[in-house]
Amino acid sequence: MTTALLILHFCVTIALIGVVLIQRSEGGGLGIGSSQGMGAFMSGRGTANLLTRTTAVLAGLFMLLSLLLAMLYKGGVTGAGHDILAQPPVETAPVAASAPPAVQNTQVPPAAPKP
């Protein structure tokens, strides 16, 4: 069932992307860019075209499928290493050097007197 829901979710996602991409980008989505003025803002005539309704239906399906899949996967992951918030990170001890580094002579010899 989960596989079928994932495939359906993928198809709805691709369809939603396609429908959004073929819409006009001139502000006509909410009826703002039309010549009908603000009286048609969010009215039935201003937004009742096929692409807008298709977008709304696909967006609703996308949200419903997302919530359904989230509820199905709520306790599905078991085992160690899957939940990064469940356990604090493991700290490793610093590696001690086996021998201290050799100290170099930092003293500068005095300059030889000039004859």
C-alpha cells in the first residue's frame, strides 16, 4: 500500500508541477491582472478556469497524500542510527602523541666581531 501511495504521490507531484508551469505568469491566477478590476478578485468568474481548478485539486491531493504518508511512516523506522536526535553524538578521545616533538634551538648565536 505504501508503494502505491508513493507512486500516486509522485504522479500528483509531476502533474502539479506541469500545471503550474503552463499557467500564465501575468498575475491572472487570482483575477488581479484582468480588466474586471477588484470586483472580480477571488470571484467565481475570475478564477474558475480549468488550470486554476486543476491546480487546486492537485494541491489538495498533494497535501492529503503527504499527511497520509507521514502518518504511515510515523513509527516505521527502527534500529540504531536512524534518529539523530535520540542519542547524543559519540565523542572520541583525542589521540595522545607518543613522544613530544623535538625542541629546536631558537637562540641566535652572537655575531662575530668585525676586524
